[in-house]
Amino acid sequence: MHKHLCVFLFIGIGMMALPLMAQQPCPSFTVAVNTDEDHLMLAANGAENPKDQLDALDAFAKDHANSSFMPCVNEYYSMINLKLKEYDKSIEYAEKDLAANYKDLNLYLTLMRAYASSTKVSDTIFDVINKVPDQAKEETAAPVRPAKATDEEWAKIQKDSQELGKDSHDYAVWAFFQVLPRITDPAKQIQVLEPFLKTYPDVEKDNATQVNTIYFQAYQRQGNLDKTIEYGDKAIATDPNNVVAMNTLGLIYAFYLPHPSPEKGASYAQKALTAAQGLKKPEGVDDAAFKKDIDNQLGMAHLTLGYAQLMKAEKTTKLAPAIDELKTASSLLEGNPALQGQALYYLAFAYERGYPANHRAAAEALNKAIALPGPFQAQARTLLAKVKTAR
């Protein structure tokens, strides 16, 4: 009996969000003429809109729920719902196929599109992303030459297969970085990232800044200072203008290591200060929001530099540089109460270390620090009590 591949419904659905060449749904299925499956495909292909296509699929699913053709039906459900921007439904139908151990490249691509367009995240999408290279190789590495294909047609088939394999790889990488930020647990982010990099080893080189920044931020949120420094340095090496990494490492070296090094922290802070002053506002970013971000980064740099100067004054007794830096920091950090409170506390400390001590200025700074939520509130109260006693 004559058979034809189950491909023509996809023509009506379109290429969705990614223009992949020769993308074929249900490649393992063939449909015999005049069967229920054939009638379904003809009805769906002849439908004028997605709703009519879904109605045709619904009718088949109702009468043939146990049909071996249902994985293909689910795949079309997923594609049509993706076109309708019903992303949760698209995911639901695609994952039905995955649960039944059905797989094909088009199914994986549809699921990745649906996840990328939604707000959802799950282990399933990362598992699928890691399966894409093998599935793409299986479906595109060795295309079959049709018996009547001309040399020109055969060359195009081979070219299209190569492009589909590459585009599938590139889309999977893009989808991964779209979905990964939805994971809120930094340990889970690292757990997901490592097998991805093994599957896509080129990403660690081609997207080095992005990968290093993800590790850097995840370890920072975990409080793993050694790893934060390691990946912060890697991020800076691939992006010399990475102000956030520079400032973070500056603060870590100055304040948070078991054996702090304010001098080394100041080195990072000075680089951050230089880089921040040269940053340009990205397109689409609000002017006020951009200024607030820049002020925050400048403020962090001045905080670290001011603290380093304060520690240096223990030997030199020259407090003016520390006071200038910390005054600047406390002004710039208005949008960051925790760090602003820290800057004000050390500013007050610098006023008190002078000779003679400037009790009035110290008390003014401490009263501001006490009003700000953060870890330096209690220390500010304690120091203020001592200032009042000394006045």
C-alpha cells in the first residue's frame, strides 16, 4: 500500500520561533492512505485556523486514545499550542511524549521554544537540552538520498541537514541561558550547569564571560568566598570592564576573608572605579536606573578605597584620604542602605581617630547609619554611645 510521511500538517503550522531548515515532526511515523491517521492529517491540514486543527486532533484522540499514533498527535498538539502562545499546554503535551519515551528533534525544539517563551523551569527542559546533540546527529548526520534526486537537489538536502544540526545546537544553547536564571537555588544552578558544559564543551570557550559570571554569582550567593574569587577573576579576565566582579572581589578582600587584605581590595576597587566611569548606558535602560546602578558601583569602589586608606592611617595617621573616600561612598550609596551604613560607620570611626577627634561629625554620621537597615546598625549604636561619652 502507498504510504507518505506525516509532514504536511507542519506546513500549515509554520516554523514557530526559529527558522530551522528541513525541520520534520514525527520522523519515525508513516501514514497509510485511507486510514484514520490519514483522515486526521488531511482534516488538520485542510483546516483554516489552529482551532480547527485542534478540533481534528481532539476528535482523533477521543476515538483512538490507545493508538500507537498518539505520540505524533501529542507532538502536533504541542506545536499548535506553541503557535497559539499557550505555552503551558505546549509543554504539557510535549512532556506526555517524553514520559512515554518518545523522542524526535522537532519535539525537543518545540519544547525548548515553549519553555523559553514561558516562565517555567524544570529538570525536564535541561535533560532535553542535553539530549539535543545526539538526537540532531541521529536525524541529520546521514540524510538519505531520494532515488530521483538530482545532484543539485541532493546537495541542498545535505546542506539543509547540516544547517538543521547547527541551528538545533545553537538554539539549545540559547534556550539554556534563557531558562537557567529561573532557578533560584545557586547550588542547583551549578548542578545544572556542569552537565550542560560537558554536553556542549564549546560553550565554555565561546561563552566564557557568561559561564564564568554564572559560576561567580552562584558561588557568591552560597557564600563560598574562594570560588567567588576564582570565578570573579575568570570573569574579569574575559571581560576587563566587569565592574560588578571587580567591586565584589574588592569588598571580599577588604572585609570578608579570614585574613583580609585591604590593599589588594583597593587594587580591585581602583580598577572598578576606572571601568565604571567609562560605562555607557545600554539601549532601553532608563536614565535614572542606569545612574543609580553606576552610583552604586562607584560607591562600592570608594568604600573599599576609603577603608584601605583608613587601615593605612593606622601607620601614617593621615586620615584625610580615608575621610574623603568614605564621605563620597556614603553619598553615592544612597540606594544601598546596608553598604551606606557601613560607609557611614567607618567615616565616623575615621573622625574619631583624628587628633583632635571630630565628635560632632562622627555623631552625625552614626545617627545616619543607625537609621539604615543593615549589619552595621548595632555597631553604629555602640560607637555613638562612646562618642557621646567622649564629647
